[in-house]
Amino acid sequence: MVIESVGYAFKMVKEKPFFPVIIGLISLIIGGLGVVFSAIFSGLFFIPAIKNIDAIRVIFSNFFTKVSALKAVKTGMIAGNSEASYVQSGYESIIELSKSLISMMYSFPEVFILIIFGVLIFIFLLSFIISFIYIGWIKVSLDFCDKGKSSVRSFYNKFSVVFKVIASFALKSILLLLPLLLAGFICKMMQFNTFSLLLLFLMFILESYLSLKFYFFKFFIVDQGSGIISSLKNSFFLRGVTLPLFLLFILYYFISFTSSFILSIISNRAIYLVLYFISNVYIAFIWFIAVSYLYKKSIRSIEN
């Protein structure tokens, strides 16, 4: 099924050789403008912090000192010093950052709250933009699997679909995080012995498996209008796609790594960036159509 899906993707590229570049440019423009808008809008919440920058700098002075020490230890570690001192210095930096944040929260509570809001809004807007672009690629690839063609108009999607994808992704992340937290708690109780490390390894395999099982929730939302919970449920119980999807992931990362390695020999920065963009656009286009073909074939087998 993997060879069949990849072969179909190459067939679509052959029929529409310039379409991936057009979609890639649209994604780049939307992403660039989205990042700028997110930064400007969320940056408004940081204005009070800028007005009190001198006082805030004093609060974080100890943290900056620890970071400087961390860099010095890292330089020394490269020269052959102990790794333990680097770990200890990093731990002290994290502790000092926590103390500085708590001190800032008490000294400037309004500023601290606004900064938190600003960070959260920036993350949300960025997630919305990434999801919007990702869903656009899914819609286009599904069109190619259904009709053998698509258009730029298909890249646009309703905001309600984007919100639904974000909500489903958040729920999926929580479901995947809970077993990991449980395993971490057990390992801490057992003081990270051999059994606990084996448990972590098994948990990593379980997390990877569940990630593959839940992967198609976005396709169910875009293609069938499934709900937040039903999309995850439908994706989990979709049969015959887990192993092919895993193999497609391996193939994707192998080709991406090989492409980046070959392009790294190009010394001209401008030529490198252009070729890097074009190669990644075509790799992504083939990937999305191959995965969409896998999804569609599985759905058709169920309907038949």
C-alpha cells in the first residue's frame, strides 16, 4: 500500500508539476504574515513590561548571572571538564529563573499577568495559523485523491474547522501526556532503576503507536466534518493504516534528511534557500497526497 500511495502521489506531481510550488508560496506568505500579526498583536501585552524594563532587569540579574556561568561551564566541558558540573549549573539556572518569575509576579502582578496573556495569545495565534495551513494542504491532497485535481481555492478553509482541529489536537495531546506522566511518576518512585528505564522505553513505544493511531483525526474533520471526540475515535479504529503510515514517516524523514544533506554542499546562500524551499515543497506535497491516498483507500474498504 505504501508503494501504491507514493506512486499515485508522483503521478499527481507529474500531471500538475507547478501546483506544489504555488501552494508552497501561498503557505509561506500566509505563515509569514501570520507570524508578524501574531507578534504585533501579542506584543501589545508586553508594553507595560517595556516601561518597567530596568526594574525587571534587576529582578532577573541573578538568572542572567547563572546563564553566563552555564555558558562558561559548557565551554569548559567542551575542553574536557566534567559533565556533572554542567548539569548542576543548568539546574541552578532553572531554579533561579523560577525565583525571578515569582519575584516579578509579586513586584509587578499586573505586568506579569499581561505577559502571560501575551505569550498564550501568541501561542494560540501561531497554532491557528499553522493549523490553517496544514488543513489547507490536507484539503488539496484529498481533492487530488477524489478528483485527480485541485485548485488554490481549496486551500481556504472555514475558521470553525480550524478551531475544531486545534481542540482535537489539544485533547489528543492530553491523552498522550497522561500515560507519560504516570510512567515518569513511577520511575521517580523507583529512583530510575533498570526496570523503570525499561518502563520508559515501553511507554515511548506506546506513545508512538497511539500517535499513529490518532494521526488521521484531522482528515476525518476536514473530509467528513467529524466532531472533536468522534474524529479521534474514528482515527483510532481506522484499520490497516498504522504500519503503512509508520513506513511513510520513515520514508519522508529519510528523503528529507537526504535532500538536506545533498543541498548542504551548495555554498551560495540564495541558491541554497531557493532549492531548499522547492525540494521541501515537493516532498511535502508527495507526503500529503500519499497519506491522503492511504486514508481514502482505508475509508473505501470500510464502505465496501
